[in-house]
Amino acid sequence: MSRRGLAAVSSILDQAASSATNILVLVLAARLSSASGFADFSMVYVTFSVLLGLNMAYVGQTVVLEKDEERLGAVCRSGLAFTGAASAAVGAALAVVGIALPGAGGWAFLALGLVLPLVLVQDGLRYCFSALRTPERALAADALRLACVVAALLLQPEGASAGRLVLVWGVSALPALALGLFLLRPYVQGARADLRPYLRRGHLGQRFVVEFAVGNGSSQLAVLGLGVFATPLAVGALRGATTLFGPLNVLFNSANAFGPPVVGRASGKRGVVRMTVLMGGVLAVLGAGWGAVLYALPQRVGRQLLGETWAAAAALLPATGAQYAVMGLGTCALLTLRVLNPKATLSLQVVFSLLSVALLLGGYAVGGAAGAAWGLAAGSALKAVAAWLRVSRLRAPAEPVTTPA
């Protein structure tokens, strides 16, 4: 296998390991906790997920866009240093909140505050290895993280409190963190950390944070809005249909996390576009194919996957499959813009994320749950078309992205 092929496989496997960690943590916590305990754990984990996404947007995305190979060591050290300092400050605030909150929920937030720097810095290493084009090192650390957290949670007694589970989950990141830092050391020796670019007005990560907030906020708004007008069955069917496409989310996340360093080294705009068009075509075919496979599943198998929700979710699979097919094209169009002109993606994300919400609600008003699913597909298709049109209008690549100002 070529070096590029090995890197692509390692990137996908690493994203799969990270996704499996998140899924298994929730599954094991649910099995160990009482209903109220899992509710406390879930609130804390949602908080962590938001902070993780913000760190990915503010630090991770700017690290992977670095093109100056001579500066990669300093950029990686600076990004990790900023993540450590910022997560320590946020962790201290969460600890204060936890002390102020009554009961088990407060202890759970206190535990999150204590372990936040460990888990965020460990996750941040993935973006450093991506920028260095050594995703196999990220895979080694994240595979160890998966093994350690599963083993640690399996050793906990049934009925363990949310605070204890959060603490165990966080501390179990230490072996992976140590391994990741050890593997990174040869690349950052002699480099100096500089936190000033992350504190300046106009830092590129600020735009990515807004994109993250809009994207996640609009999806939450869509769920809330649909919950007001729709029946619980319709909401459950949409959630169920989307859940079945989890493997595709792994591929999309891999493209976003590990694509920029690979694509950014292509020769000129033509080389970048050629590579991303090929990636987009592959993702589109996989999305449509996965939808077809799910639609062809026997009802017995479907019920084993989603229980009573299967019948309603199965009716939405053609629309959801179409949505994921065009999402593959849209993801790679946005990846192209992020490499050639990173500032061009914000307006697209804002406009078309909000448009997708409107199409979701309008689709439900016209055609029920199926209409809502086709509305989401239409929103994704329009975003993909708009993104590729913007790519076609780029005359030349933007200036190489170095340390964000």
C-alpha cells in the first residue's frame, strides 16, 4: 500500500476509534447508572461535546491548515499549549459551577472540570498528527484511549455515581495522552510555543467557531422546531434514520479532520479540485449505496437495529440516503474552499444551515416526516451546489495559511 493510501486508511480508522469511544462511553454509562444518574452523566457529556467541538474549530482546524512544514512543530506545540491553558481555565469555571450546584449533578460537573485538560489535550493531538501527515500515530493513541476507557468503565460497580464515572472516564485518557506526547516529541523538539496568535482579533479559528455554532445551533433548532409541530413518532423516525448512517459520519468527519493537510499539498487549484471532486464522488456513491443496503434490509433485521422505530424510519431511508449522497459532495466542496480560501465557508454555512431548518419544517408541513426528510436532502443539495459554484469562481488559491493572525 502506498504512503498516501496508508494515511487515508489510518485517518478513517482513527476517526472510527474516536467515534466508537464516544458511543461505548455512553452505552457503558447507561448500563452502570440509574436513570437519574445517566441523566446527570448525559448532561455533563453534552457539555464536554460542545467544548470539544469548539476546541476543534478554534484550534484544530487552524492547525491542520498550516502549510509551512518548517513551522509545523511550533504550530503544534502552540496549539496544544493553548488547548491546555484554555481547558484549564474552563475546567476551573466548571469546577466552581459544580461546587455551587446541589446533588450528584454538581459533583459530575466538578469531575468534568478536573479532567477537562486531559481529555481535550489528548484529542488535540489528533490534529497535530494530521498536520504532520502521520495519522497512524493518532490511531495508535486513540486506539489506546478506546481500550483504556472501556476497561476502566467495565471495572466500575453497578449504580456508580455520575461524578465517579466522569472522573474515571477522564483519568483513563492519561495513557493515551502520554503515548501521544511521546510520539509527537520528535516533531516539536526545539520549537517554541506562542499563544499570542490565538488571542488576537481576527484569528481564523474565530470564523470556524461561528460555523460550528451555526451548524450545531441550527440542527438543535430544527429538532426543537420539529418537536413543536410534529408527533414524537416523526421525530423518532428522523433520528432513527439518521442514526443508521453513523458509518458515513465517520467518513465525513475524517475528510474534515484529516483532509486539509493532504489536499492542501496538491499542485495548484486544479490539483486540489481534482482530488476533492474524486473524494466527493466516492462519498456520494457510498452514501447512496449505504442507503440502498439499509432499504433492502429484511424487516426482522431492521427491528433488531431500531426496534419499533424501524417501520417509520425505513420509509425515510430513500430521502436520507439521497441527503447523505449530496452531503458527500458538499463536504468535499467545503473542504476545497477551506484549503483554497478558508474565509469563504462562513457565509455558506450560515445561509444554508438556516435554509435547511426552513426546508425541514416546510417539508413536514407539506408531507409529514417524509417531507421533512426530503427537505433536509434539498437543503444539503443546495448547499453542495452553492459551494461548488463558489469553488468555480475562485481565480487562484488564497495566500498559504501560516500562523493565524
